[in-house]
Amino acid sequence: MLKRTRLLATVALPIASLSFIWQPVEAAMMRPVLPLAGPARVVPVQAEEGQFGDDLLIPKRRNREDQGNGNEGRQERKRNREDDGGGKNNREAKEQLDRARQERRERKRDEQRQQDDQQKAREERRQRQRDAERDQQRQEENQQRNREERRKKQRDAEREEQRRQDDQQKTREERRQRQRDAERDQQRQEENQQRAREERRKQQRDTEREEQRRQDDQQKAREERRQRQRDAERDEQRQGEERQRNREERQREAERERKRPDETAGRPRRERDKERERIARDPSRTTGTIELPFIDGAAVLDSDKDWDNRRDRSREELRREREEKRRDVRVRVPESDRDAQVGWEGRDRVRYEPGDRERGERRDRRPRYEDRDGWRVQREVDDRFVINFGDRIIVRSDDGRRLSRRATETYYEDLPNGRVREVIERPNGDRVVTIRNRYGEIIQRSRIDRRGREYVMFYAPEIDRDSRPTFVDPGERLPPMRLTIPVDEYIVDTSAEDSIDYRDFLGRPPVEPVERVYSLDEVKYSARIRDKVRRIDLDTITFATGSAEISMNQASTLRRVAEAMNEILDKDPGETFLIEGHTDAVGSDESNLVLSDERAEAVANVLTDVYEIPPENLATQGYGERFLKIDTDAAEQLNRRVTIRRVTPLVKPVAMAE
């Protein structure tokens, strides 16, 4: 038993220990040891009793010792065997030794093969381990890359989140800034509103003070008008007898005229004509020329008088021609100024341009305007020019001197296209602005008060855009006028009954439609255009022969007409009245034109000085002996008269103005 144990310890344990020695720790830990390819070649040796005892084990030990001690051990053992001599059974022992050696060699080969297989397995394990390590390295690299990518994505996400947060922060800042701006704007707006309210309150207070001053001024003016009215009534009462004496004087003068055979022989007295009165009550029943309803009464319409004065044909032929033309004329009497101005449907509304909107260049002297083609100045008296063009003769004056009589300053400015602006400043702060074209024709006139409010009297910008060098009478393009209302509703004499309402009469619309807005010169120089509006004959104003002076007694007869004009101006400060002057047929045409223009200006000055009618609301024009009221060449008091017309619907766009 002891021998078997020694043999097992000598053979089996070293072999088993070799497998554990050559196996790497890492391989054993990573995977189990692979079994050998073939069955183990370790053959357990069990000696029978009397065999393979110490004799077999001793050589093994000796071999190992020989391996450790080299040749000296073997030689020592050889000597010991020779000294011992053979033992019993040496041959068998030798054979057994040979077999043992053979077995050991086979075992060694088996061990070598096993070791080779183990080495190969270890190499394979190492290769697999290297592959695993490479795979693990690649996996770690992939994981590293993934981690890097995740970190990059995380960084990108963090940057994106940071940008988003920055954008949100920026947006919040912008919202806060807008909110602060809105708060500042709101604050500024509130401050502006507060300032506006303060300004409105101030303006309201100023307006109230101004209104109070205006009311005080109006009250003062009313008191003054009442005082003047009382004075005028007293004067009128005193003048009753004077008018009677004047009538008697006119009768005596008429008697003297009648006794002059060289001047009045064969001429009937100026008595009422029943046939003319019948026609005058309803002129629409006839197409003939309507005449004033008394003997020697001239035509009612100034345009008919113009035709009667023509010398190319007889009066009868001219009247027959006009009668034929009137047969096709259909007249509609307008109901208001807006209704009178036709042709405005579908057109844009007219917006008045401020008179001072353009910047001008100051002039150092009063301008002299260009003459129209064909105009020839025959006579010049002060600021009046007697002009001849074609077969007509007119007087032309500049009303700037009349408007600037009470001015603190008057100056002129050059504007584009040859226009001139005249500015008249009054002591109360009002300014009268007049714009004229190169020929002196008024394009626009307005009054601007001290609070900046502008009131327009004339507005005809078309004459600036179509400024023709030759004057053309616009009435020549129109058919002969046909009067369809009673004559006493078209012409009113101030010597008539006191029941006449001048305010209502002057406020009535034109008697026929108005085709367009005309310039003031077109209205002045065209009898056909002036005939569209009604007139008041101031027959209570009598002038001495060759005189334009008006006594205060006669000026008082204008009171009721002036009050009516003031009432109309209180309603619309932009109204315009034309004052026409006339003479009788005694004297030359040139002198009568100048005299009649002076008479019209004298009446305008009385209306301004005595009755406080603004001068810019009045236009004047003299016509000399051209439009006689009594058809006579002799001296006639009724022909030395002044006429008033309200021409507002003719000179500005009432229907379309804003």
C-alpha cells in the first residue's frame, strides 16, 4: 500500500500539477478548461505484491535526481549497481525496466502531446482572449464613441437648451423692453393727453374769453348799431321832408326836361305801363325782352341791354333774334345755392387750400400786372385804368387800396407761375390774403383771423391752371337768358315799401343754374353771368352830376340793407357782395366809367365805415352809362344809381367745398 501511494505521488501528481501550472489564471477565470482531445494516457500502475516495489520507484527518483544532479548522479548509481551485482530476477527486472522506460517514453510522448494540446488550447485561448480583448476594446471604443456622441449630443442639447434659454431670456427681455416702452409710450401718451387736455382747456378758456370778448364786441357793435340806427331813424325822420323835396325837385327837373324841346320833344312821360306791368308779373309767358314796367323803362336784364346797345343791326332785329333763341330755352329755378351749382355729381369734393400754405418771396413794391392780349389802356386815373378791347370798354381798378385803408401793414410776395400774394394785416390780428395770377385776376381771397380760422370769399384755381392771355366772355357760350320769375322778385328798389325783407331777398338762390365757378373778373365783365343773381337798386342814394360823394343823410338809407348783409355774414363770413356803379348818358364813356366806379367804391366805404361790413366781402365795379335804367340820353337821376348783388354762388364752389 505504501508503494502504491508513492507511485501515485511520483507519477500522477506531477502530471496533474503541470496542467495547473501551465494554465493561465485569466483563462481559467474567463472560461472552463477544455477537455483533452483524446483520453488520458496516464495508466495507473499498481504493483503486485513482490513487483514494482521500491525497485521501480527508486529508478524514477534517481532519474529525477539525475536530472537535478547531472551525470554525476548517474555515474554514481551505475557504480552502485555494479557493486551490488545482480539481484535476483535481474533479467525480469531489466525487462520491466525496459517496459517501464517504454511506458515512460509513451507517457512522455502522451504528456508531450497533451502539453502540445494544452499549449495549442492555451494559444487558442490566448487568441480567443486576444480576440475577446480586441472585441472588448472595439466595444469599449464603440462605447467610448457612443459616450462621446452622447456627450456631444448632450453638449449640443445643452447648448441648444442654453440658446433656447438665451432666446427665451432675450424674448423675455424684449417683452420687458416692449412693456417698458409701452409703459413709457402710455406714460407719454397720458402726458400728451394731459397736455392736450390742458391745451384744450386753455383753448377752451381762450375760446370762452374770445367768445366773451366777441360777445362783448358784438354787444358793443349792436349798441353802436342801435345808436347809429337811432341816429339813422332820426336822420330818416328828418329826411322824410328832404325826400319829398327831392321828389318835388325831380318832378320840377322832369318838368324842365319836358319843356326842353331839343332834348325831350316827342318823348312820353315816365308813367307806369299796364302792358309791361302785366308781363312783369309773369315773364315766363313770353320769350321777348322784358322791360321795366314804366314808360321809357329799359330792359330788365343787363345782357338784353348789351344786345340793345349793339350797332351792327337794329334793335328790333336783335330782339327778334333773341326771341327765337329763347323759345328753346327751358329754365329751372334752383331752390338753394347748392342746388344751383350743377355738374358736381360724381366729382371729388373741393378742398380749399390755405391762402398762406405756399412760401413766397417778399417784394419791395406794389406789383404791376401784365396786360391781356388785345387790351389797350386809353386812360389812367389814380389806380384805375380805362381799357378798350374789341368793341367794349371797361374800367379796371385794384381794390387793394380800399381793403388796406385801416391796415397796419400791407406786403406782397411772388409765388410760382407768375402769381402774386397780397397780405393785409389788421390791428385786431386778422389777415386778408389775396392771390392773383399774372394778369391781376383774383384766384383766391380769404380772411384768416387771429385764431387761425380761414374764411374763403373767392376760390377759382382753374383760372390759374388755364390762364388764357385773352379775356373771353363766358356768357357768349350760353343761350339768351329767359327770366321766369316776377320782376319784383328779381329787382328790388330801396324806395319801395318798407315791408321788403332784404335778408330774405339777398339770401335767395340764383334764378337759373350755375354751370361752373367763375372768376370775379368773369362776373364783373359778363352781364350774362351777373344776370343769374338778383339785385337791389339803391335808388335812395342820389349823386350830383359828376359827383361820387354820399352825404350822411343818404348813407342812413342803407341801414336796412346793411343790416341784412350783416345777418348773412354772421351766418357765413365767406359771403361776397358786388357793388355796381352806374351813371346817366351825359358825358364821355371814359369819364362815366371812372365816375361810376368811384360811386360804387363810395357806397362800399360807407357800408364798411358806418355799418362795419368787412371790405374784403365787398367787390366793386363801375359800368358807366352802359346799363341805363331809363332809356334816355339826357340827364336822369334814376340812372345815377348803385346796385347790390350777392354773387357768392358764382365765385366759389358752394356745393362741393369742404
